Amino acid sequence: MRPRSNLLLLVALVLLFLPAVKASDSALFSIAPLNNNFTALPGDTVVVPFRLVNLGSEILENVTVYITGPAGDFLYQNTLISGPIPPGGDYNGTLTIKVLNTALGRYKLFLVARHNSTYSQAPVFVNVKRITDYSLGVDCKERYLIGKPVEVKLRITSKSNGILSGSVGYYIIGPSGTVLNRTTVTFVKPGQSWTQRLLLHDLPLGNYEVHLWANFSGVYKETWGTFQVYRRHLEYKVGFRDGEISVFVYNKTGSGVSDIPVTIGNTTLTTGDDGRLSVPVSEPGTYIVTLDLDGKIVRVPVEVKGLRISYEQNKTRLIVEVRDSNGFPVPNVTVKAVGALDRDYSVTNSSGRAVIDLRKTGYGIIILSAENSNYLGASATAKTFQPPTPTPTETNTTPSNSSPTTMPPITTTMVLTKPPKNYGPLPLILILSGILLAGTSYVAFFRPIVQEETIDRYYFVKVRAPKLKGLDSFSFEKRTNALEVRATKGKAKIEDGRVLWEIEHLEPGEEAYLQVLLG
């Protein structure tokens, strides 16, 4: 009986000292690493050899073997042992562990074998050592326009599993030497970055180098980047036309260039997508146009001339003379005249003169305007009068008695008279026409005549006194949106949205005019 008792005691001791073994009625097994202590650096792969032993009395099949531990620090492999492993038999294999950017230290992992609900596990230790590694980067464009800010980004990214600490420096070399040189002390945590943004202004033309270096825990690294500051070949056209100063900036291919700063007077604008801009002007004079052509400052004087109008009435014609701001006659100027009846157009000749037909426009107040695309336009108000109608003269001829007069022979002609015609209602028509004429004559001779006319933005009023008596205390009122009023006689004003016109006295048949500029 003693050998049997010793065998049972041995089995009991084996089961007692097997780590984390859960037995079932169908299978008993054990797994153990052949080496359970490893040393590695971040990025290394650790190979773990193991042995799986079948402690049961049945064949062992389909056992899953894997390693488990902290998540995020390692990548673990697993495998399936399909078997069969006979009772008392074993299986040798390997699993791998990928060490990520894991912080230095000693890590406890577990080698696990599982079959259905039964499993066995054993510890595996991995000692992660410190690694000092990092990367440098200089980010910048290849070219920058002169006058534009130059932006450079510096970057240091840690690849270490511990905190990096040490010195960092950067410097920029340009065509005239060192532009910038700085050094600092800093630290970088694992998986993080140190960044620095440089913004440089007013760099001259030329090629530049940006150098970045670092020294962390005795590991020195350096990198660099390059860029160029350049100027484009730009052309420009500046001039005045149609009341505006216009600017066109273009490149060597003739295409417009946008975002070019242009200053005209106290106004600063930038060219549009087509390379153009324009600024309206209202006063003659010399304007200085300043262009910033990629840092090259160009100043262009532009002389803006205005037109001046003078006129003189010659009977039924209005002679209009147009001169520039310096007093020189201007040809090819379109002159427009607007009167109470109609409007008339004319163009100045080489002497700067144009002729307006007053019989077409009507007499009284005439609104004149002069326009030419190369000048600022002008306007004026002309006061004209209808010329008097010439009175025919009679000439009496007295026969002379110095010579005898010979009387012609008298010839008698017989005229046969016709019976009178029947004119029907003609006498009645003549009577009614006489009555109507008498009424009209009464209005013309005893009542004032008021006429109103609107032409474009101008409103005209003409009043004529009766022909047989004068007109006293005349008043006119019109509710309208008026900007300006003028009258040839009397007083005119704008008050509370109304136009008021008062005349103390007009002589018989005298005319007066009111001109209103509408809003």
C-alpha cells in the first residue's frame, strides 16, 4: 500500500503547486514559459517560448494560447493548438509581444492557455528600457512675395518613452547674414511635440535658410529648410476717363494682378480679380496715385481737368463756348440744352464753340450741360429772351407832276353776275368762332397765363402778365421734393416740402420763369 500512497501524495503536490489551474472532469493541462523575464526597448519584438503539458487521461485538442497585459503598451499574439496532445504529452511553441512607445519600467504579463471553461496561466515579465529619440521639422513655403509676412513653423516630436529635456535652437540666414538666432531650454513629454511659429516681416529680396537643432540627453539632431523672397514683374496703366481715375495692374502675360494696394488721395484700395480699380473724382486738380508693386513704390500724377461753360445769345441762336480748367477751348464736347419746349444737342468745334437753336428749345431758362470722357462735366443755366418781331414799314410814293400824264383808254367790260351761293351754316360757324376768339382774347388781354413743364429732373413754370394790364402780388405754390429753385423775377424758396414763388409786379405782357431742380 505504501507505493500507492506515495503516488497519490505526488499527484496532490503537483496539483497544489500548478499556478492558477482549474481542472475539469474531461481535461487537465498546464502551461509555463520557458523564459519569463525579458528586456526590451520601445519598438522591439519579444519572443516568448512556452510548453503546454496534458496532465489528464484524455487526448487534449483545440487549446487557445495567448498573452494578456496592459492595453495600449503592447501588441499581443495568440494561437490555437488543435492537437492532439495525448495524456502525459506536451506541446512547445512561441508567442510574440510587440513593445510600443511604452514608458520605461517593469511590466507583468500573463501567458494563458484555455480549453472550454478550463484555463492555466503563468506570469511573464518585460523590463522596458529608456529610449531617447525624436524628430525635427521645418515647415515653410518655397517662395514668398516681398512685402508679405513670411511664416515658418518649427516642430520637435518625441519618439521617446520618457520625458525629453535639453536645449533647442534655431537661426535664419539671409543674403545679408544672420536674420534671427535664438536658443531655449525645454522638455517634451512622450508622444507630444514642441512647436514654434515664426512670423517675419519686411524681409529683403533673396534666398534664406532656416536651421533647427536640439540636444536631448546627449542625442543631438539638426535639420533645415529654405525659402525665397521674390518680386513679380508687374506693369501698370493709370489714367482718367468718364469721371473716374482708373488703375490697371498686370503681369508679363497681360493678365490682371489682384490685391495690389493703390492709394489715391486719402483712399487706399486693392485691385480686384481682374487687376483693375477705379475711384470717382468730382473736383479738377492733380491727383497722386501711389502703387505698391510687391514692395516697389510707384507714384503717378494724374491731372484731372474740368469744363467751363459760357454762352451768348444771338437772336434765335445760343452760342455756347466750352473751355478747360486752364482756359483753353475744348473741341468735341457734347453740349446738351434743355428748354421749356424741347431739347437740342450740339458738338463744339475746334474753337470750343457750339450752337443751340432756341426755336427748338424755347426761350426763357435753358439748362446747359457739357460732357467729354476726358474731362469732368459741367452744367450751367442760361437766361434767354425771345427776339422782337420786326414791324413791316410802309413806303408812300408821291407821283411827280413834272411830266404830263397820258391817260390810257377806258375799256368797258361787261360782267355777267351769278346768282348768290347758299353757304349753309357758315354764318353760324363764324359767329361761334368769334365768340370763342373773344373769350381767348379776354384771357390773353385780361388774365395772367401760367404754364408748367417737367423735363428730366427739372420742373419749369412760366407766368405771363395780361397784355392790357400789369400783374400784382402773384404767388405760386407747389408741393414737391425740390433741391434747388431759381427765378428770373421775384422771390423763390423751398419750405416744408413746398416750392413758394412770389412776384410783386409784372408789366403788361411781361414774362417770368421759375426753375426747380427735383430731388
